[in-house]
Amino acid sequence: MATSIPACPPADLPPSFGEIAEGSLARQPEMLTFLAGLFGRYPFTSAGGVVDDGEFYFALENQTRVFYSKYFFFEPFSADTVVLHELAHQWIGDNTPVAAWQHIWLNEGFAS
């Protein structure tokens, strides 16, 4: 007699990239409040993010709308960490130009 394995109910499945991304992006107001306490008033009137389904592996801190790879959203802690990091760039990140890539730590170090 064959034994069948019951299907996992949806609640037992790990969250998807999309669910994790939605959760982290929903925390942006809380993160912006935290960062404003460190760096001063948020310099823009809006904030948001776009998570793309493409095959790339970076985030780009465009002003007010960060562009994220889906690969940052494999688990909630790392997802929150990358969102917080990219939001920190909004205060100074792109205002710190570097003469050569060897000096990128000036831009990245602030957000870290």
C-alpha cells in the first residue's frame, strides 16, 4: 500500500521574494524616521523602491526610488538591511562623488 504525503498548507511555506520585499518596503517609514534621527530631516518629499525580477545583482540608490535586485529579498533580515542601507544613501550618498572607484568607500561607508 502506497503512502501519500499530504501537501503543505500555504502557511507552512517560506515567504516568497515578493512577500519579503513587500514587508521590507512597508517598513520604509519606520526606517526613514530612524535615519532622520541620525542625519536630520529626510531631504525629499517622497520615498519608495522598485524590486525588479531581472537577472542582475545590485541595488541602485536613485533619489526617492531605489532600484533593487530580487536577490536581496531571500530572507527578512537581509532584506531590511539592504533597504536601510540604500535609504541611508538618500542623505549624502550621491552627493559624494569619487575621482576613482578605489574611493567608493566614501559613498558606501556612510550608508554602512
